[in-house]
Amino acid sequence: MIWASVDLSARKMKLLSRIVTPVMMLSLAGCVMGPDMQAPETPLPGHFANGGKESNGDVTTTAWWTAFSDTRLNRFVGDGLSKNLSVLQALEAIEQARQAVVTAGAGSLPSIAGSAANTVSRTTGAFNPTAIKDTSSGTLSASWLLDLFGQYRRAKESANASLDASYASADVARLTLVSDVATYYINARYYQELLSIARQNLKSRQETLSLTQAQLAAGAASKLDVVQSEGLVNATLADIPGLETSFRQTVHHISTLLGEPAATFVADMQKGGPQPVARDRVKAGIPADLIRNRPDIRKAERTLAAAVANIGVAESKLYPSLELSGSITPSYVASAASGNVLTWSFGPTLTLPIFDGGALRANVKSSQAAARAAYLAWKATVLTGVEETENALVAYSRDRATVSALRAEVKNYQDALELSTANYKNGASSLLDVLDAQRSVATAQQSLAAAIRQTALDYVSLNVAIGGGYAVGKTGE
């Protein structure tokens, strides 16, 4: 790149200031390069396929997890919002972005710098008696780059948009935290329910084994019947350690989300509790609500705004820049011929981009492409939000029917187990009927527990998809 930097003599500069500079200032004052940010748009349906047609307003402060009526879960979410390390890191990123705004705006402000120096020297020689010279000097310099084409104004716009994106990123971290805490808590209770089912079934199968051994002794059962009963008992015993491991690992992750060691959390969770079941229905609103409520969409929009502002920064570099600078340097020499000296200078410097091999225009085109990519990323984020909400709605709306059917199925198989056990004791049915009934009960109970868990997870997913809850208890940043 070749730049023409012109430092003119006092007479020529006086002429230039009288003719050229006023013309430039009048014609270019307030001229800002690049396009202004416009709110991005994309076609959206008027309502969700499985939702209503009314807006749900601001859901960011809705503590939807309280619908589970679980005080322990409520406490975990509250602790996580204030202690989670990812959230705290996101808050530090906000501070970095704040300082970047200051840095971006500083270029358009006057700059003043000062310096001082003191030098003592001594000269000796045959023809020169010892002489000491003490020289003191100071310099006060000032410069001001006139932002004729809005380079620094656009840079500050970009920095402010990036700051807004940092706030949105912190909200994304909060929403992710709430989602993760609720999800892992639901999973932990699910594994506890499976453990409870396994222990109940183990007790039932051990009772069947004892009954079969008694019948073997009485000659009413075979050795094969005993072996089959023992096999079912051992299979149940083999399931329990894996479930305990899954439970502990899930609780360990909850402790990590809350930024605390795991030991106390395991003891607390081992006290037990029912599987979380949401006690209300979710009002999903309309697709347009997502643009306001979802922090990832707001982050994408602010990232787009920063990219649009950067186009102006790139375009402004195609044009001249004008800098006003000056300095004052007083000095004092204490020697045989002491005296004071005052040096000063002042004048503008005009810098013209003449030839750069196309780099500046390429930078403009690159910035324009980056802005178009940022718009496409925003649009993709919006469509992803609509898809996630649609998926969560269709799942949650059908979960209750699944749970209801499985509850009836468990009851049916439990009745069948009671009948087959009574018949086996009376010799009216075989051991195989009892073992099959036990397997059916266990499978149905596990399916019901899984369905209850999935219903709770879909409830979480739906609330997260619509951008709910991350601003609960949020303090000023």
C-alpha cells in the first residue's frame, strides 16, 4: 500500500486551510460511510402448528420450573444462576466488550501526551576547564484525527453491537444453565425411580424363588423352575449397580453446573423424591415472539448489526483522513552559557490512499460478505428456534396420553401378576406364567418411568425453546 502523507510549509498550509479545509468540512461534516442497520426480516407463520394464535408476551422472567413443585430443584436453579462458571465467564466477556466500546470511540477524540527529561553532562580537557551542563526539557503534544467519513463512529457502532451480543450471550448461558440443571435433575430422579422399581421387583422375584424352592422340596416343582427363578433374581441384581452409577454420575454433573463439589449433592439427592411432573400447560405464543424472547436470536441480530457497521469502517478507509497535531517543547540549559529555548509546532496532516493493490476495496467487499453471512446466520437461528418450538409442542401435547396409557398398562400387568402368583400357589398355573408376569410388570413400570421423564424433558425443552426463564433474578450488569 502507498500512502501520500503531505506536510506543508506554513505559507502553503495557510492557503490550504483557507481554501480546501473549509470546503471539506462543509461538504463532509456528518458524512458517515456504509449502510445503516435495519431490523432484519424473514417470513414467519402466524402461529405454530400445535399452538395458539395469541402472543405470550415476555416469558423471560417466568420461572417455569416451579411448576414441578420441587423445592430442591428450585434451589438448584437459583444457585446455578448465581454460581455457574459458564455464566460467570459470560459476564466477564461483557466487561471486555464494554472496554472495547471505549477503545473504539477513543480514536475520534483528541489525544494529549506529555514528557519530561533532565540531562547532566560534564566536559573536561586541557583547553576546557571542567564544565557541567544541566539540560531540562519537556514536551506537550496534542493530536486530533478528524473523523470526516465516520470511521470511528462506525467502529463504535460495531463495538456497541458486539456489547449487546455479549449481553445476549450471557442470557444464552443462563438459559442453557436452567435447561441443564432441570434436565439432569429429571434424569437423576428417573434413575432413582428405576432403582426403586428394580428393588421392588427383586423382592418379588426373591419371594417367587423362595416359593419355588419350597415347592421343589414338596415335589411340586422341578429343579429347572428353581434355576429359572434364580436367573431372574440375578438379572435384577445385575441391573442395580449400573443404575446406581448412572444416578451418581448425573448428580455429579449437577454439582458441576452449580460450581460446587459433588459429595454433599449425592447425600442430599439420595434422600429421594418423586419424578418431577409439571402441573401446568405451556403457552407457546406465536413464532414472532421468539425474535424478542430467545437470546440466541437477539445475539445473532446484534452480531449482524456489528457486521453492518464494519462495512462503514472499511468504506471510510477509501477516503482521505485529516489530522490536526501540534507540540510545545520548552527547554532550559544550566551551563556557562545558560538560556531558555521554546519550540512549538502546529499544523494539519492530510493522508491520501493512492495505491494499495486493491486491498481496501477487497476489505469492503469482505465486510459486505460478512454482513450477508451474518444475516443468513440470523435467519437460520430464527428458523431453528421455530423448529425446536414446533418439535417440543408436538411432543409435549402427546406425552400425557402416553403416560395415561402406560399407567393403565402397569395396573393391568400387576393384576395379572397377582392372579398368576395365586394360581401358581394353588397349582393351577406354571412358574413360567409367574415369571412372564413379573417381566411384564417390570417392563411396564420402566416404560412408565421413561414416559414420565420424557414428559418432563419435553416440558423443559418447550420452555427453553420459547426463551423462558433466563431473566429470573437477573441483576443489573
